[in-house]
Amino acid sequence: MELYYHLLRQPIELKAKHTFRPDSLLNEGFIHLSLSRQLEWVANTFLADVVCLWVMELDPGQLVDNVKFEDGGAGEQFPHLYGPIPHEAVMRQMPMGRDAAGAWRTPPQHAIPISGSFKELPQ
């Protein structure tokens, strides 16, 4: 099962048995998630002017009942979480970086963690 990712302006501290409820859950009824291949597009399209950006890596097995893939525009299906993020689902949080042109890139530069190692993504 492919991992899910949520973009943050700063890392958050999740304590045992707590959940994370971003503003979008209250305002829109769901939490915006991405697949690894969607992260850079989302960051550069919607958060290009943000100074600091973090990626929360989520275990899909902890979210399976509340995730729906829905059209996010241009025919692309994005995962939306209809409920809070439980602390058990958060695998780690990583800062995103910018390339020489100022575009957001996945951490570390152009890579997403795969099974404890890093796999280069095509550019």
C-alpha cells in the first residue's frame, strides 16, 4: 500500500493517544493528503510562497476506513482523509527543501523514503 503525505508549515508534536486536526478538517470536512508523486506539484502550486514546509509521512493502514480518492482538478485523484490523523499513523515528519530555482523538492533533494532508504524520483 502506498504511503500518504500531508504538508505542514511547521512540524507538530503528537502525543500518545492524541489526534491531529488541521484547519481543513473543520473548514472543508476533510484533510488534504498526497501520494509521493503529487507532493512537489501540490507544494509548488498551492504553497509556493510559504517560507517553511514540512512533510508528514502517514501509514495508510491506520487511515484506510476514512480515506477517499477524489478529483483534485485536471483529472488527478487525491486522497482525502475524512477524520483526524491519529498519532499512530504518523511515521515521521521531514522538511522540504528548495532547488536552485526556488521550487519545492521532496526530502532529501528529489527523494522520498522507500523502505528505510531513499529512491530518486524522475525530474
